[in-house]
Amino acid sequence: MEKWDYLMLSLVKSYGVNYRVNGEKVADWKDQPLHDVFNVIGKQGFEFIAYDGENYIFKRPTAPMARPVQPLRPPTQSDA
């Protein structure tokens, strides 16, 4: 049976755009364009699967030896 890792991305619009990943604020992403954030998440193997009106939901297959979600770094020009 396939197992999955999930990631939930939330946007908080207060004095700019702030992002939260699985409930934790990612300060380095403040005011980054959403498409750049999606690219960073996609490069970690996550696929966008749903938007529930508040959160963007991603998933990726869990490796045999469960790998943790890597720390997310801010998008750079080379990521685009």
C-alpha cells in the first residue's frame, strides 16, 4: 500500500503576505510570489493536489525509510 507525506501551505495576508507550512511560519518567504513558493515545494517532490478555500495541499510518496520534510528555503532567482 502506498504511503504519503502531506504538506499544507497557508497564506496570511497581514502587512504583506506571510506563509505557513503545516502551521509553522516561514519567515524567509515573506512577500514572495506564490508561484516561486510552489516551485520550491515541488523541487522537494511534492505535488499540488487540492485547495480547500484556505490552504494549498500537497503530497509526495513516503520513502521506505521515512524522510522528513526538508527545511524550506526562500526562493532565489536560480529556482525560477
